[in-house]
Amino acid sequence: MKDKRTGRQALRNIVMSAMVILFFVSIIILYYIRLHSETSENIIKSGELNAVSCADTINKYLSTGIESITIAGYSLDNMITEGRTTDEMLDYLTNQSIAISYILSDSTTGLYAYINGTDLDGAGWVPDGDYEPTERPWYIVGSASRGRVVVVDPYLDAQTGSMMITLAKTLCDEKSVVALDLSLEELQRITEQLAANGASDIEIIMDRDLNVIAHSDKNQVGQNYKLAENGFGRDLAAALGSSSEQFFSFTSGETEYMVYSKSLENSWICLSITDTTGIYRQLRGPLILTITATVLVITVLLAIMINSNRKTLLAEKLSLETEKALAASEAKSSFLSNMSHEIRTPINAVLGMNEMILRECSDPAILDYSRSIKVSGNVLLGLVNNILDFSKIEAGKIDIIPVDYDLPSVINDLVNMLHTRADEKGLQLELDFDPALPRVLNGDEIRVKQVITNILTNAVKYTEKGSITFSIGFEKCERDDCIMLQVSVKDTGIGIREEDLQKLFLKFERVDEKRNRHIEGTGLGLSITRNLLEMMGSELNVSSVYGLGSRFSFSLMQRVVNAAPMGDYKTAYSDLTGEEKKPVKRYIMPKAAVLAVDDNPMNLMVIRGLLKQTLVQVDRAGSGDDALKMTEIKKYDLIFLDHMMPGKDGIETLHELKARKENPNLDTPVVSLTANAISGAREYYLAEGFTDYLSKPIEYEKLEKMLLTYIPDRLIEVTEEGAENTETVFHPEELLPLEDNPFIDLDKGIKNSGGADGYLPLLEMFYRSIDSSYKELDKLYNGRRTKDYVIRVHGLKSSARTIGAMKLGDAAQKLEDAGKNGDWDYIRTNHDAFLKDFLALREPLSKVFSDPTGDSDKPLADETLLSEAFSDLRTAAKDMDCDRLAEIFSTMDCYRIPAASRRLWDKLRAASDEYDYEEIIKLLG
């Protein structure tokens, strides 16, 4: 019996041991399966990175060629339309081929085309006598493209011995085709380099028919894997045809492969292939050893597995956190870039034009309105700066900048901003300000006003009836030179539940959301308010009774600068503003020369208007290239250079100017103009070589400070004048035909332009460009070039609103928004109506700016006068003197231009309006 029991116990122990071993072996097997899966995922990710990198390089390479042939196509279309000769087109192809060879190095043999039945080759290649272009693939495929750039399948070039592809595009007559050959040697180099660096074992690029275009093994180039009867190529083609995923595995012989495929924009395929035979074999060995090992080994392996699993989870977590951080950073950068330009640019226009009103208007009522606009605009700018500058918020580095400020002025600004909103809702605004408050304090005026504005705005927003009580008092500190400013805002609004009080200060959180869904706001205001108060050493106190109202208050230490009692704040503010009317110093610089560079003519007009009272000589340039030419021939005392310009931006322009050692403006101070408001912008521009930095919107005081800082003292004169100007805005006689026109608001146009003198040239510029803008916009629409269409309609929107054509500007805004959102149906529905309204402006404007047919009463410009005008225009263009050009055209408007020269004259005027000096010189020979 004992032996039987022992046997049963032994059997039980054996079974238990077997179960334990089986358990651990099962764990090891599961671990192996997971390790195998993770290894496969790593291989797939590595292959994806290689394939995507290779694909991006190829797409970029092809895009360069596509852009080159697209530009050539546009130019040849124009030459065909203008009836240019075959020799002229061949000259263009030859010159363009030379230019492209510099861009693409040795990757192309140049441009060639078949136009009007003639074979033209920009590289000078002369074909054999039996060569027929219309039978070549590049012509057949290109002529069927209907204006698109197409990629013709690769071929082995007999002349160079290299694999080549052809980019082809049909021209406007639908019979002619222009083409460009690109070498595939660059693609071969990429595949060989990836394989040589160990990024993958095999890199392949194939076309849609599985012809090998590039291969890390150069001997495989040119083979067709679809036609392969056996071996690696046949197995790869079969696996590729049967897989619907981007990654897959297959076996060729005794070798296992993992493949990641990436489609290119022209239907080619990029394959990144890894030999996994050795990798998986290494995984199987430890499995066999582990299964046969002792329990101790199994335990050790189990510990290793747990440790490895922990590391894997940690790595995945870190990877996820990194991805989230990168996504947040990219989103923030995009937000800051877009918001900085989209918000600050209109603020720039508002404050710039308002500054002109302050300096040029004498009407007391308008000046009061204008001062309120300036105050509110500056507050808005401060708020926008705080919200945009997320980099400082995240780093906890928002600057608190104490300055001396007049308390009556601050109170007056706050009351004026809130009175209108309170009156609109029928609320009573009760004010309780201690008349013993010190008149001048020291603190961060902007932050104090921002905090109180947020509290007052919330009070009005959440109060439907009753009153709002705004109180400011003070308590003395232990020190004699400071006080505790006591601010309180009490309302009779909806109140806050006790359980919702903690939600008040959460970002993007709004209390009682269901009840307050009709109230606007993001929920950021009180969060920002609390943070700002904490940074200034205070805190926000809240008490509320749900349904009866709330009270927000804080105490803030401020240093006393002038302890004189404020008294009645209105009287104190009137005394303060009265001082502004006393004679003040005025600086004029009639001998100083300044260059302003901006691609937007309207911005140049604003800068010139702001500088008008200084009498400084202002030259304007519409591009970086124009600016460089002007600096070569004239010495300036200061240069204002815009950053964001098409073509050569401000930084590139500055670097090129500094590189020209003979340029007379090497030591001229250069100030960067930009709407980029994110933190670190100043340091960035100074590091790029700028002398200083001026943020948009431009304030006249800061602009004047720049002049006084950088223009030599010997060129600055000081005079005295009253703070207000006697000059008023009026409608000149030339604009009388437009006074009753429903499409143009003259008052807005004149205000937008800084006065009637600035409005007339802007209005004429708009009128002269109607026909060309109409044709260009319609051409972009018919070609479905959405991006260019949006850019062009954006510019037209800005120009229309500047001259006061607000309805046309609003219609352009809707087309622009539709284009950005990809809503082509809206554009298709409204495009024709928009162009019709656009052309409708031509007739009323022609009454102000005479057309050629309306010049019959003017004397005819004789040949001598016209020759002198052309000579003067050529000289002014060479000197880049835009003011002289405008003067010449203004003088010649008194004469009737002969019909034979009218077309040339209109082209010269259009080029002058665009500051295209090279075009003027070219037109005049």
C-alpha cells in the first residue's frame, strides 16, 4: 500500500513537474511568438522609413523637373499666342536648358519640343533623317495629357548609356509638345546607398509594368520581373501581385524576405526588402535551448522576459509620448505662424491708418473716436500677443514689465471699453473709484488692464439684467512708496454653483455649459487672469450665489510714483489729454534717405504715409531683387526690409546684400519688418544679421524711434508744432463721378489709403489692372489650378477692400475660403458672377481715369514728345525711381497717345504699377 501511495505521489509529482515545465515552456513559446511579432514590426517600420525616405527623394527629384517643364510650358504658350518665330522659341529652349542644367546638374540633357511641325532641341542635338517626333512615346503620351505634365516610361538612352525618363506636356495649341529627359542615375545612387549603409538588404524602384528602374544591384536594372520565368524576380512579382498590403513577406529558394512597398506620385513603386532568414533563425535557436533547459534556466529566462517586456512597454510609452510631443509642437508652430500673420496683419492696417487720422484730422469728435480705436487696438494687440506666445506660456517665462502709468487713463480706457457692451444689454454700470487714489503708479500696465478687462467682460457676458459694480480702492502698505490696489467687480448675473467653482480656472472649461451654451467664449480668460495675478504676487478671489450674482476681486501691490490724489477720474483724464495738445517736438529729416521693401504695394503706401510728416525721402521696392539693385546705385541711411516675400525673402536678400563687398549699403542699418510674434523672433532676426527688429503692426512712435536711433544726427532737424493737424479728409473733384456709386465706398477707400492723395493712385492702379487680373483669374479657373487661384483671389480681395469695393472684397473672401477648404463646387457656381461684378467696376472707374477712346479732347503727343517720354522712362527705370516714373505718366496723361504706341504705353504703365523696372527697360529696348 505504501509503495502504491509512493507511486501515486511520484506520478503526481511528475505530473505537477510536467505541468510546471509545460507552463513555463508555454510562456516561452508565447514570448517567442511576441518577440517574432515585434521583430517583424521593427523590420516593417525600418522598411517603411527607407521606402518613404526614398520615395520622398524621388518625388522631390521629379517635382523639380515637373516645375521646370511647367514653367517652360507657360512661356512657350505665351510665345505661341504672341506668334513668336521658331528661332525665338529655339533660343528660349536653349537658354532654359542651360538654366535647368545648373539646377539638375548632370541629370538632364535639356528641353526639347515639337512645335508647329518643327522639331526643336534646346541641347542642340540633331536627330537622324528618319527620326519622326510624332511617333516617339514622349510626343504620343504628352499630346494626350491635355495640359498636364506626364511621366513617360523609362528607357535606355543610346546617346548617354543611362536609364532615362521623359516629362512631357502638351501646349496651348494641343498639337505641340514640350519635353524634358531626366537621368535615373540619381535614383540608382539612392538605392545603392541605402543598401550599402545597411538600412535594408535590397532597394528596388519599379514602374507599373514591373520594369526595374533602379536596383541596389546595378546588374538588375532594366529587367522585367513580370516576365521572369524563375528566381527572385518571379517570386517577388507573384507576391506583389497577390498582396493588398503595403508590407508582405515571401520566400525565394531558402531565403525569407520582408518587403515594404511605397507608391510614388507617378505610379512607380519603391520597395525596401530585408533578408529575414538569419534574423528568424536566431530567434528559433534560443527557443529550442530554452525548452530543453532546466527549471532554473526557465526561471532566468522568465525573469529576462519580464524585464524585456517592461523595457518594451517603457520604450513604447516613450515613443508614444515623443509622437504626442512632436504632434503638439507641429500644431503649435502651425497655429502660431498662421495666427500671427492672419490676426496681426489687419491690426497693422487698422492702427496704421488710425495713426494717420490722429496726425491729419482736426475734428475733436473724430479725434476722440480715433483715440478710443488706438487704445482698444493696442489692448487687442496685447491680448493677441499673449495668446500667440505659447512658447513663453509653456516655459513659464511671460515677462512682467513694470512701467510708470497714469491711473486715470487706465480707468478711462476700461470704462470706455465696457460701457458700450453694458449699454447694449441694458445693464447699469456703477462706478466706485476712491478719489484719494494716487495719480501715477508703477506696475505692468498692460497686464493690469488685461486682468481687469477679463473680469469685466465676463461680468457683462453672464449678466442678463441688473447692474455691474466696478470698484477700485487702495490700502497703504508698510512701505511709504507703495499701495495695495483693491479691485472688485460685482454683478447681478446667473452666479456659479459651489461645485463649479473649481472649474473656473481650468483651460477651455466653461461652467454650467448647458445653460450658457449661447454665450461666446473659449474658457481661457479666467485661467489667464489667475496666472497673471500669481505672477504679479496676487490671487483672484471669487464669491458667488447661484442665481443672484458673483463678485471677483484681487489686491495688487503697486509702487507709487506720484502720490497726488486722482480726484474725479474723468477730470484727471481730461487734464492728461489736454497736455497732449500742447506744442510738442517734431523731428524732420528732409535730407535722409530710407528704403522700404515689401511685396505688397498697399503696405508700402502705409509705410510712406506714416513717414510723410518726417519729410524723409522714401524709396520703395516690391521684391528682394529690386531692393538689391537699388542698393547698388544709391546710399541709404536706413533700410526697412520685410521678411515674408515671394521669391527672395528678407533674410536671403540681407545675406546677399552683405555678400556684395562693393555695395555702398554694407554698413547701412537694416530693420526687419515682420508679423511674426512668437517668442525668440527678435533674437532670430538679430542672429540673421539684421540691425534691429520692428514687429507689425507698426506703431508710429516705435517707427520714429528707429529713425532717431539709426539715422545720423546731422540729418535730423527739430521743430515745434501742435499735437493736432489742420489737414482734413475730403473728396477731390476727380472722385465726384463715384460719389453715388453703390459698389465703391469712397470714405472707406480714402481712410484705408491715408487720405485722398494716397487713394487716387491706388484706385488708378486697381482700374488699370482690371483686364489683366480678369484674364489671369479666368485662366487659373479654367486650368483648375486651385492653389494659384486662391492666391490670386486673395490678392484681389485685399485690393478691392483697400479701394472701398467692400461687396467685391467679401465675394472674393468667400471664393478664397472655398478654395482653402477644397470646395470647388462653390467656386464653379460663383466664379462667373464674381468676374461679372469685377468687370462692372470698369465702367464707373473709366469716368475718373480716361480710356484711350475718351482722349479725343487732348492734344496728340507728337513723335518728339513721345520720344523724350520714352527716354525719361528708361532713365527712371534704370535708377529704379518709382516717383519719377509716376510723375512722367501723370504729365503725359494731359496728351493723347498715338494709336501705334498705345499698346506699348499701356504695358509700360502696367510694369510701372508693379515696380517691374526690368520689364520697362526691356520694352523700351
